[in-house]
Amino acid sequence: MISCLILSALMFLIVTFFVVIMNDCSVISVIYAAFLMFLYIRMTFAEHKKSGSGVIYRRIFQTVFAVGFCMAFISDLYAERGSMAITENALSSAELPFCHIAIPQVLVPLLVTKNIIFPARITGHYAAVASMLLIWFICTITVGRGWCSWICFYGGWEEGFSHVAKKRRIKLLPKNKELREFHFGFFFFIILASLCELACVYCDWFCPFKLVTEFAPATSIPTLIAMILFIGLFVGLVVVLPILTKKRTQCSSLCPFGAFASLTDRFSLFGMKIDTQKCSGCMKCATTCPFSAIDIKTIQEKKGHPEITCAKCGECVGVCPQKAISYEFRFRLNKGGCACGSSGSGKKSALQELLHPAHLFRFAAFTFSAIMSSGFMIKALNLVCNFVTSIGGAK
Amino acid sequence: MNRFHAKFKILSAAFSCFFGITLFFVFSDIMTNFLGSFLRVDPSYTGGEVCGEFIGNNISANAKPELVHYTVHQPVTNARWQRSAEYWQLVLEYKNPVAASEDTRIYIGLDNQKNNDGLWDFEVLLTAGEGKVFDRDGNFITAVEYYLLNDGTQIKFRIPLSDKRLQKVLGAKKTYHYIVTEELSDEINPLEVTMTARKKDKKAEAETRAYVSHVKELYYQTRFAADPEEADFDNGKPDANDIDACLSYYGQKIKDNPEDYESLSNYGTYLAMKGGRSSIMKATALVKESYNYLDKACELAFEKEGEIDVLLNRASVSASVPEQVFGKAESGAEDFMRIVLLSEDKILKAYSYVMAYECYKKRGNESKAFLALQEAKNMIE
């Protein structure tokens, strides 16, 4: 209990600084800070009571952030260019916003050509290359692929849609391995293609989130094909399949940043542990995992940890009837096995609780989320308020 | 030992989670700029490597005096995401938008395609909003990609190299440029450009840094010679270094007269200074609060006596606070540019241009930064 209070107090300081003070202590910023604090406190205390019961607050946050981000981003685009379409002025001046999905596509060509193959600003903008690279680096060494399930401002769309239906219509569990193989295959194809073309091929042709951010206008047959592709991919992988499978299909089969973050996750501080002594093999975790990171073999072969694509969302922690899955420091995870029983049971001191990997991971991920979302969400909330006020005024 | 090692690792992890991420975001400005100094966007997206740059009077005797900068890039081949895969980019920068909207002719000669009279091989005619390329006989070759940027002061145009006559640019070792407003005369000397990429001029960068610090020093010397910041005890004015005393002094003055814009401005400046000596959390709150006073002071002082001092206070605060946290560099540059318009003092003008240069640099607006620096150099060499 004391650890929860300490964590909440620390988060309060962070939220007050980055959300309220940095946004001129406006009413909207106070409202958003209160919303964040509500989510964090509820999540921390719920997790304290029962492991895995706080995941709903992560889902709420990510979905709200995705919608708010797109609203704020689109309003920025309209203010700058008058439309969501990419203008030639922006392209020729290298003024396109750079997002994390482009990172793996530019890194290999950067090593070869020593140039960034994306027409974006290097510094001086929130979506500049240098700032995104730094955010990725810090994220990699702290939460790792936890970015996808906690911070990614696109992932919330799938997170939201995957919880629309009550029942799973398509079971992907037997295909989890194939899905992962396809994901990495596609990732290597994108990297090679980007290197050969010296352009971000995924951004050019496949990114489904162009539908909710910016896109090249259909002025030629290739741009028309690209438009059909990204609309189709958004509808298929971000809306329909997540509803039918209750999984994040785009994140676990297409997103190059997801695959890249999986590969670099070994440098992060945290991982997930499956206690093979406690595990009864019910496969509830595998069925629930939105990133297809646990399959039948993971359990049968008693690997002691999920597969490489685990995004540390914590969904499996809550559904495990044996409480066999938990967060763990990566340096404590044994190679090829698990640190089974190492965390021990019984009463823990407040300091032990405070330094528990689950608490630390959630704190780090939520700090990232709160800071990254503050500017966009306040802009989005202002837009909503203005809209409501204008409707009220018109009436 | 192992146990100690494990505990150390856990404590490091805890520190990273509790403070590391927050500190990263607070100081991301410095780290971003540091990383940014090693990165650059592929030239095919930005118009190709620069191979020739001409400034001010060196451009051409017949060009408009408002033309302050002419840049010649290397031709680009196999460009992605651009309208033309092969193009040649040239950039003209003017002091003001009006000059940019007037007609300009650029006659270009190539060393591998010289005619008998050795003058030029094709002509680019830039009229308001568009550009066309003609051959020596006046035949239309192609339209250029025309971009009017930076509030209308910069014309960037790209000559598509799809026509065979223009593709010779790709093989040219030298090009010759005549920029004129009227017809070309024999008396004008061309700008000669060697079509190889220029290397980063470290010497010029060092010279610029030295120039900037020289202007700043000159300004401080003249300012403090004229207005020594000594305690003016006769008027009850406290020592300028005693921030708390200054705050209470100006706070009292604001209470007496809430419209006293000079006191408002000084109070805001001292608040920001206090922020600079406080903890991160307090500093942010104080700097944010200081802008309430600085903005109000500028509003009240608009077109009144003493506007320059009030603007200078706000601009100086804007130039010194971290950009990633407060995002004030752009407005700081605008304040400095307004000071240039209002002031008659040559040194203050040069100082304002130099500060505007630094603010634009911070924002990543190289073009405006360059123009501000050139203006400063016109004031003080």
C-alpha cells in the first residue's frame, strides 16, 4: 500500500510538471492531468490487489491517446497546409513529420550512405529525426517493446477495435508462429527494399495509418495504388481483423517498428517470465496475447518466457489462473529457462514492493505515455471543447 | 559480490524508471541538438549538395539589390518522392517578399556546351509564381518546379532534367550564371560555379561564431557604458544582482500602477532569471509565469516610448530558455526583428540581428538565420 502511495505521488509530480505546468496550467491541462492520475492510481492499486487487473487502464489510455493524437495531428496539418495531403512544398523543403515507424527503415541506409533517407527536419520540431531517434533509444533501454502496448500513438486504434466484440470470431492461436515468421520476413523485406530504393518503402506503400494522419494525394497510378493499399490495410488489419481475432494484427504482422523493437528488446530492463512450475498449460495466456507472443510450443517446451514479440502489455498476467506470469528484470531472467520461484512469496517490505519489476515497468511506461501524450491530448481536448462550445453557441 | 551486483543493477533500473525518463525529456533539447549535428537528410530530398553560394553584392551588378543570397546545388538523379526524379535546384533569397514577386532572368552557361560567343546556353525566366526555361533561340524547353517559401522571401526552383538539352548539366564541370532583371548585357561577369559538392567549411563556421560573440561583446560594452547597472539607491532601486529585492521593488511598482509596462517587463525578466537559478520544476513554473508579465508589458508598450527595452527583455528571455521545453525561439526572433525596425542604434540593430540568427538556428530555420546574419554583417563588419 505504501509503495502504491509513493508511486502515485511520484507520478503526480511528473504529471503536474509535464502536463499542467508545461501547458500554462490551463483548465484543460488540469482535466487531462486528473484523467492520467485517475488511470495511474486505479491501475497501481488494482495491480496491488490482484496482478493483471489493471490492464484495462492501459487499454483506455492507449485508445484515447491514439484518437487524441490523430485529432491534434490532423488539426496541425490543416493549420499548416490546409489538408491532410502531403504538399510538394513540404516534400521539397524536407518538412514531413518523422515517426518511429520510419526508424528501422532509415537506420541501415544511414550506416551505408550516412544520410537520413526521409524528407524530415533533423531538429527543431517535435517530429524531427533526432528527437525521434533519441526517444527510441531511451525507450529501447527502458521499456523496450513495451512501447507498442503502452506508448505507441497508432497502436491504440487496434487496441480499441480489438475490444469491440465480446467473442473471438477467428482463432489465430495455431497460426501464431507463422504470423511471427511473416512479420520478421516482411520486416527484412522492408529493410532491404528501403536500402535498395534509398526511400522508406513501408511509409511509401504500406503504412495504414496514413488514413488517419497524412498521405500523398492520388495524382498518378502509383499513388492511387498506394492509396488503395493503405486504405485496405487500415480497414483490414486495424479495424476488421482486430475485431474478429481480438488481436493487434497490424502490430504483430506488418509494423516494421514492432519487429525491430522485438529484436532490440533484449537491451531493455524488463521482460516477462512464465513460471513453468506453476503453469498448468491451460493456454489462456496464449489465447489472450494480442501480439501472438505465446503459442502452444512456448508452453509445451517450458521456455519460461514468451516469444520475442512480447510487448509486455500484461494481458496474460491477469488471465493466468495460476499466477504463473509476471514482469521480471531482464538481467534476472535465466537463459533458456526461468527464474522460477526467485521472487519469493510472503510479506514484502515497502521498498521491496517499490522496486518490484512490475511496478517499475508500469511506472516507466506510464511516464513515457504521459509525457508523450500531453501536448497532443491537450490540443485534442481544446478542439473538442471548441467544437462543443460552437455547437452550444449555434443552438 | 554477486548479491551486491544484483542490488546495484536493481537500483540503477529503479533510478532509470523514476528519474531517467523524466530527466531525458527535460534535457532532450541539448541531446537532440547534439545528435542533430551528426545527422543530415539525403541531399536528393533537399535539392542536392550545395556547390556554389553567393552573398549580397557578389551576386551580380544587374540583379536586384534585394537579392541577398543565391545558391546553386548539384543536379540530383534518381530522387525519390519528388515530382521529378532528375532535377537541378537553384535558390534565390530576397530581403523582402515584394522583390521576390518581380521578374528575374537567370542565364546559364555550361562548360560542356559552350556556344561560339561563350555566353550562355539557356535562360530561366522567373515571373510571379512560375518559372520557364528557354533555349538560346527563345524556344520553350520546360516549366520549372517553383516554390515560394519563407513568407515569400525565398524562391526555390527545380529544373527538371527530362529534356536532352538540359541533361548536359549532369556532365558539366562548371556552370556560369548571370542573374539580371533586364536583358543581358556584355558588361556583366558571370558567377562561376564548380559543380562539385562543397565541403563543410569549418573555418567559416568558426568565423561566424567569432563574429557573433564579437557583436554581443560590443553591444554589452556600449550598453553597460551608457547604462551601468549600479544600484540606484537614490530612487530606491535595488542592486540588479539581488533578484528577490528587484522582484519586490518592481512588484510594488506594478501594484501602484498595473499599467506600468516597464516595471511589468522588468518583473517578468527577474522572474525568469530567478527561474534560471531554481530547480527544474520551479524554473519551468517561474519562466511560464514570467511570460504573463512580459507579454502584457509588450502589449501595453506597443508603439509607445520604451517599447524597445520591453521587447528586448522578452526577446532575451525567449532566446535563453530551452527551446524543447518552452518553444520560444521563433517569437524571440520576431521580437528581435521588430527591435531592428524600431531602433536607430547601429550596434543594437546588429546585436538584434545576431540574436535573431541564433533564435532561427535554434528553430532549424537555416534560411532565415542566414539572412539575419548577413544583415548583421551589413551593419558591423
